[in-house]
Amino acid sequence: MSKGKMMWITALILGLGWAIRGHFGHEWGASWAGAMAALAVLATSKREDWLQRAPVLTALGALGWAVAGMASYGIVIGYCRGVGFGNVLYGYTMLAIIGGLYGFMGGGLFGLGLETSDKKRPDWPKLITEMVIGGFLFYGLFIFQLGWNMTPPRSEMWAGAMGASLALGWYLYREGYGKALRVAGYSALGAGFGFAFGNFIQTFGATTGTSYNWWNVMEFTLGFCGGLGLAYAVATQDWPEKAMPSKTSNWYALFLVIFLIPLINFIEAMKIEYFTKMAPTWGVVDTGNFAATQLWFGIITIAIFTSTGIFMWKRAQLGASNLVDRLIPVSLFAYSFYYTFFGFIRNGLFYKGFELKYSDTLYFPILLIALIIWIWGQRQKSSDDAPVSSDESWKTWAILLTLIGIVLIIITLISINMHDGLAGYHERF
């Protein structure tokens, strides 16, 4: 499949996943979106050796995108809703940093999985130890010692994610995993830019007075741009051949992706108190029965997808090799539908109705567009652009960062001249 179609599909899928993540929140919601992005890259790459390790690579994508999900950013968005140049620029810049942490960790760990070969395998215990220590040291120095708080009085877990990301980057550079480092870099640029620009769209939307979930638009933009960066970095370089799959690791990873991540999202976001409170706003009278029904919908959904996933992967392992080739694309859209359906249950969309004024009404069309692009790509006889090796110098990265900095200044100037202060704004300085 061409680079362009890989990028479009990955961008749409991660954008969709990140938009749905907004209804679940934090690291576990982000993990589901990250798994979707990894599956999108794998499904469009058609690399048989990657497909044979799909559960492990998908789990790496999930865990990577989840790490920075611990960071709080609500008040940072509030900084962008003011009228002071310094405060607003600070808000957009910090959003770019937080988004960059999402992408760097997500792209880095996923890329490291892709760059793993039989000749060169990462020392995972050593890497994890360095990342944990890096997170603690960075948090301790910059938050406890220097007091460089980004989001007071909210959690400053961005600092832990920053320390872990720096440790990951140093490991990739030191051990010669340049391809993975490149994926981390482009994913960070995409997600960082997407977070800041997405919030600019949200700010503009708020000034129009149109009642819409502009926050969700911001989240989609973050995922879309992050997916573009991720897919571009993967598609534009050659990758080593090959790493033999570990059956045990694949099964553990499959359990994490199709059961544990959905289960924890269910436990964290689908509480009976939540449904009882929201039922009246959706026009439901019998709140107790309604809440219990929604919980059962969630439990049954997990059971169906978990059992089906286990059955299909086991069958693919026992059958011909091309069964895995066909299974991964099906898994991509099934897993994305899984998350979408979960989001519908939590948001009561089956009760409040599918109307354009609700942002989640667009989730199915987005998934459908990605599917259409996939089918279109399958009908092509050959790829129109083969992957090529690309090694950027430090000057290239400096130029890219400078351009993003200029864009942040421009959207800051536009933002402060669009309004006289929006509801929910905060001042940092």
C-alpha cells in the first residue's frame, strides 16, 4: 500500500481513537488509541514478519502512547483562552510539549519493536529500568527541587513522562536504534503540533458561539497529526529483516490488548453511579435498571470480542500463513469498532440519538472513510511509492522545530485577537 494511504488510514484511526479516549481519559484510554494506531501501521505495511508479531507490536504501541497519558492538561488549555500574549503562548507551547511526549513515547517503543531483529534485540529490562529511573529523577529535580510546575495546582506527571522519554531517546541513540528514534521524533512532532493546533480550532469554535464538543475536535486533531507523523516515519525508511515471533509473548500481548485494556477502561469509566446520574439527561426514567443494563452491555461486549479474538488468533496460528495477513486488517477495524461501541455505551448515544450536534455521531463515518481508503488501496495492483531510507541531519530537525515555534506564535497572536477572554481561562503568570 502506498505511503499516502498508510498515512491517511493511520491518521484517521489514531484521530478516532484519541477522540474516543476523551470520553475515557488518562493512560488507559490512551492505550486503546495507541493500539489502534499500531494496528493501522501493521495492516497497511503488509510486512509478513511484522504481522506474525502483531500482538506484541500492538501492545508496544498501546503502552507507549499511554505513558504520557498520565499528564494533566486541562488548566494548560485554560491558559490558551486568555488575552495575554505570554500566558497564551505558554499554553500553546506546553500543549505542544505534552502532545510531543505522547508521540515520542508511542512512536519510540513501537519503532523499537519494528527495528528488533534476530541479529539485534533490545535489552528490555535495562531500558525499562532506565526509563523508570529517568522519570523519577526528572520529576524529583524539576518539580520537587526547582519547582518548575507546568500545570499548578494539577498533577505534574508530565515531568515523569519527560524523564522517561529522555531515557528512551538516549537508549535508542546509544544503542544504535536510529530508525526507532526517527519514528519517535516524527510522532512527537505530529502529536505536539496537533495538540496545539487542535486547541486553536477549539478556541476558534468557542468564539463562534456554536454549541459543539470542540474539545473532542481538539483531541481528534492531536491523534490525526500524530498518526501522520507516525506513519510517515515508518513508511519512509527501510526496516531490518526479521525477528522470529515469540508465541508466548504474542499471547501475553494479545491478552493485554483485547481483554485487559478494555476491562480497565470499563472499570474506570463505566461506573453505575455515572449512568445513574446521566440517565435523566438522556430521557431515561428507570435509572437503576438503565445503569445495570449499560454495565451488562459493556461486560458482554468484552466477552464477545475477547473470545472471538482468542479464537481467531489461535486459528490463524494453526492455519496457513496468509491467514494472519487477512486477520490483521480485520482486527484493525474490529478493534476500532470495539472502542467506538464502548464510547457509544458510555455516552448514551443510543438514547440521546445520532445527531450532528454530537461529535461522537461522526465516529462511524470516520471509521468508514478509513475502511474505504483501505479497500481502495487493496484494489491497486502495486504500491506507487516504495519505502526509501531517509536520514535527517540535526539541521532538519532544528528547522522543523523552528517552523512549529513560528506557527505557535502565529496562532497565539490570532487567538488573543479573536476574543476578549473566554470562559474557563486561567493565568499562569
